Amino acid sequence: MSKFEPRWQTALDSLCERVLQIRDAAGQAWPYHCDPTTGEWDTTDDGDWCGGHWVECLRIVGELTGDRRLLDESAERTERLRRYLERDDMFRGHRFYYSAARQFAWTGESKYRTLALAAAWAVRSMAIPSNGGMPIGTQVQVRSTQLSGRDKVCVDNVHPNLILDWWAYKQTGDEAFAQGARRHLDLTARDFVLADGSTIEFIDYDVATGQKLRHYTLLGAHDESCWSRGQSWAVAGYLRAWEALGDERYLAIGNHLLDYWIGQTGESGVPPWDFKDPALGQDRASVPLDTSAAAVVVEQLARMAVLPSLHPAARTATDRLAPMLDGLLEHLTPINKASDKHPRGVLLNGCFNQPKKYANRSELIWGTAYLLFALYYLKTGRVIE
């Protein structure tokens, strides 16, 4: 994608401004989500599952604005995350890819490479030996949820669990990362991806035999539903696997998952929080959307769009980027310049946990992050890693 549209530049400027506002509001804590009616941020002491995303937000805005303070803070926060290296948590992938791996790419300092590689090996060691599935872990960190275990695998895991595999494989050439990732990708394709391109959220396995025990949902509408953020991780995860390995099987799965998405939302639509929520057939307007799910997909499509040479088979996916990005920007303030009272750069309509009505119509830090990442890639024409 050769042209960075003026409307995208406006959005990028707004997001950079918003990151500075969030930084002022959060102070030394870690931002999580913001109530759009009160403007108050809910924060955490440890970054929860998305601390790495905030590190990379600060780094990107520091790079784009030339503000050394933000670059220094992103490095300092990376060090603050170091203590969670041994937490048995699938989200170590995200936590240390978006912090340590990106810090190494930016600074060249070997300590960040060492930290990211340590995290990559720690996450890779989580695999269920009998089937290669990557579990959520015994100490998985997600506020408002209490599920954990080495026998539990979710559809998300093709993204947070594998993102350091791709980085570490590129850094070291060690086939253990690629082979381990393939085992999990193939398991997920077999057990989680349905014929129509939708996905289920959770499966418990017998770790001794590798056999499925039951499937269910934690964040979706019902056990047979299709939670849209889970679908987004699956889309992004398989397209990222294609990007790393060039295996057209994974590109085909990613496109199949994306076809289902587009079939439900249209080319520019933001998804409902769950594609199979029964309420969609009764009062669709009352069903929460999830802009953060759309942002996850847009970020991966933007990664692919700036590849130095894009295989023609991947253009089916990247051709969808511009309308999806523009549809997402319809939820970025100001929505109406005359009447919108929100600050600039607020990504509205993120849904974290609809079953518990927790931050279900909010500004979510990871939604902001993935939209910022996508625009940064398109602006600079590169992904640093």
C-alpha cells in the first residue's frame, strides 16, 4: 500500500495525542480501560496481560514525536516487566514481544534480546507434549477472569503464544520454534476452526493422551458461539504464521476466517462482541461492538501491506485493509466535530467482557495500541522487529 491517506495521518496524530493524555492519567500505573462517560482510567499495578502493548505505544509516540522522555519510559517499563518472566502465562508472548523484542529492534541493546529469548523459550516450554497445544497457563493474567491451567487451550493462543516463536525463529534459526508453532497451528485448525470459518473459544484436553475433553466459552455468548476477539486473534495468528513461514496452508486458513468475519460485518464493519449472540436477531443495535477486535485484524493486515514484496496470494487479505481501517476510524473521536465532547483520539466501543458487563462499551488500551501500531506501519512503511 503505497499512499498514506491524509485521513490516516489525522488519526495517527490524534492517537499520539491520546497516548500522551493516557500517560498523564495513568502516571506510574498501567492503563487498562477507560469509561467513556466519566473519562476515568482503570489501571493495574503490573500491566496485566497487555503491559507490553503500553510499552510499545510509548516507544512509537516517542519515535514519531522525537520525545526522548517517552523512549526512556518505554525502556524503564520494559525493565519493570522483567519480574514476570517466570509467570506461567500465555501472555508472556505479548508482554515480552511488544516490550523486550521491540526494544531490542529499536535500541540494539543485547539485554533486551536476551530477555525476549528467555521469554520465547519459557512460552515454548508450555506446550502440551502429547498434542503440541499451547495452553493458557496456571498463572494466566486477565482481569475479571479466573480460568487457568496447563490443560486449557483457547483460540487466542495462535497469536500471543506464538508471536515470540516467529521472532525467536528469525533471530536464532532454531527449528524448535517453527516446529512447535506448527504443531499448535495444526491442532487449532483441526479442533477450533469450524467449516463455516467461525471458531470456538476453549477446549480442555487430556494432557496424557492429547484428546479433547470438552469445548466451551469464557468470554462469548454461549458454548457454541463465536466470540469476535477470539476470531480476530485467529485471523491475525494464521496470517502472521503465513508471514513467518510462507506456508500457504496458513494463509488459506487466515483468509477463510476473514471471509467469515466479512460475511458477518461487511467490508468496513466493526464486529459485534460475539458473532452468534442470540440478541443479534432481536435488537442488533443494542448488542455491543468490539473495536478492539477489529484493531487486532487491521494491525496484522497493515503488517502484511508493508512487506517489501507481497505474494499475490496474500492480496486477497490486504485488499481488505483500507475499508476495514476506515470503518474502524469511524469510532475514533471526534465522531461529530460539532458535538463530540470526548478528547481527540479515543477509540470508542471496545468490549472487554460482555458476560460480566465489565468494560463492555469502553476505550480499551489494546484497541488503541493495535490501531496505533497499524497506522505506524503504514506511515513508516516498516515493522521494526
